[in-house]
Amino acid sequence: MQDNDFELIKKFLEGDEVAFNLIVRKYQKKIYWHARQMLGNHLDADEVTQEVLIVLYKKLKDFNFQSSLYTWIYKIVSTRSLNQIRKKKVKNFFSMDDSENQFEAEDPKDIVADIVNREKLDLVNKALQKIPPKQREIFIMRNYEQQSYEEISKITGKSIGGLKANYFHALKKILELTNEKK
Amino acid sequence: MKKNEERILKYLSDLMSDSERNQFEKELALSEDLKNELNDVNSGINSLRFTEPPEADERYFAGILPRVREKLAKEKKRAFRKYAFYFAPSAAAILIFSLILFGPENEIVPQYRELAMEVINNISDKEVSENYFTQLESNPADIYFQKNSDELNLEIPDGLEIKNDSYIRLLDSPAANEYSTLSRLSDSDLEIVYEKLSSATSQKVLK
């Protein structure tokens, strides 16, 4: 997979625009779902997904082939998602909206058509939005993306011990919150 | 919270030391209650997990790339405008400096300036008109006629028995316009002229 990614990057850097399309098609869903879980709604996730792909297009020339493309993309998604959360917090601070209810309203443009999945996603999202972003991020990477602590450490730059502690707290809170809802 | 939940979560988070882990696993092998509690927590976590991403509208994912491409194209345009905006004054300044330093003004203008000063200081109006504005002595109308004489040299078709001066009259004299020239011809003459004109024209076309 990594060799194929490197091949695509090289082609893109040589001017092959189709190679970029292939990279996008390969990673767009992973980018979207990570952002979606982090941000809790489709509109923000869509914005971050596009931002990440634009950054990818502009910065691929700086890719140093030291890590996998997957790790590198996740770094961008992670940073952009956390930035978006900060932006929203600032926005909510200055607006009259009740920040507690920011994720309550149903997203009219939600792309999840299946009702069962949608309900499950809503339940998880509501719980996830109530834990700190750093814990949320690790919970998502461990639980949904099945990443090892080593991989998460490469992406976030945090120590493995710190990640384990964060995951423990995240698990505890999420289970409490979802048990309450049930 | 169940009594072992904290330990179970530590175990699942890989937060236990090696000795704690060994101890926990020994207990797990012996205690059915602990095993059930671990299963409960695990199933709770699994209920939140998506083995596959939720089924979503594929049209959305199909549309991402075109939208990204569109945004990139817009950014490129904006960047070009931005650069143009910032560089235009610099380019203009450089151009002006180049003209001042290397432009034709330094070589040519002093010559004209000297000539102008000579004319103003030393030469009378009459001399100026005689020596410097000689071209203006000729009739502007003549110059115009010379320039446009080619357009007036109409080619008369071969075999057409109309005198050249008829054409000249037709073109030079305002009174002798096409209508007055042709009105003087009889119907039969007109017919001949028409036939000759059309045969001459068709021959020219065939050539």
C-alpha cells in the first residue's frame, strides 16, 4: 500500500494530476469519517475534508517519504479538526447560541441515509462531543480506525503513556454517557 | 460503576504495568464474574464501534474531488491577481526608472531641444516656414489624392467600348454622376453596355 502511495506521489510531483485524483479517492472517506466523528456533524466535516485535500494538493511536494502517506494525511486531518473545534468554540463564545445545543439540531444535509446507522452515529457523536477533543481523537483512532498507540503517537506527537491515559479516561466517560442514554 | 470496571478499563487501555497485567489475567482465568464484567464492558464498547464506516450517500463522495478542483482553480486565480496587485506598482516603478536611466530621452530629446532652441532664438518666422515646414506648402488635397490615387484607378474591362473620360467624369464631376451618364444612353445602348459588362465580368471570373 505504502509503495503504491509513494508511486502515486512521485507521479503527481512529476505533473500527473490523475495521480492526485487517485490519492483523493483512496483517502477521502477516511478523512471524512475522522472529521465527522471529531466534529459531530456533516457540514463541518465536509469543510474540513475539503480543506485537508487542498492542503494535500499544495503540500505533497513537501512530503519527505519518511512516514506513510496515511500517517501524514492523518496529521493534517487531526490538526484541521482540532482547529475547527477551536474556531467553533470562539464563534460560540461570541454568539448568543447555546453551545450545549450546537450538536443537537439535526443536520439537514446528512449523508447517512440508513436510520439505524444514523441513530447509532448520533448517540456516539453526542457522547463524543462531551469529552475533551484530545481524548475524543484517541478514542476515534483506537475504536474506529483500529490504530495502534505507536501509530497514534506518530500522528499526534504525544507520548504513548499519555495516549493510554487519555484513552482510559475517554473510554470511561463514553461508557458512562452512553449507559446514561440507554 | 461496577467494582472491577476501573481495572477492566485500565486493562483494555493497556495502562497496567506488567505485574498488574499478570495479576489481572490470573484473576480473569479463575473468576467467572470478572470474565462476565470484562465481556460486558467489551460489548458496550463494541456497540459504539462501526466495523465499517456507516453507509453513506456515495454521490457526496463522488462530488468531493470536483469541488476541491474548483476551489484550487479559484485559489490559483486569486493568487495570480494578488501577485499582479502587489507587483504592478513595483513593475511600473522599475519601468519608469529604466526609462529615466536607459530610455531614449537622454539621447534624442536633447537633440530636439537644441533644434527647438535654435529655431526660437535665431531664426525668423519666415525662415522657419521656408526651411522647416516646406511640406506644408503643397496642397493637402493633392497629398490626399496621391495617397488614394490607386483606389481611383478603376480597371475598365476589356472590350467595353466606353471612353476612359466617361469614367473620369463619372468619378470627378459631382454633376456627372452615374445616373446622369446612364440616363443619356438609349435603351438599346444600355442593353449593349449591360451585355458587355456581364460578359467581361464572367470572363474575369473564369480567368
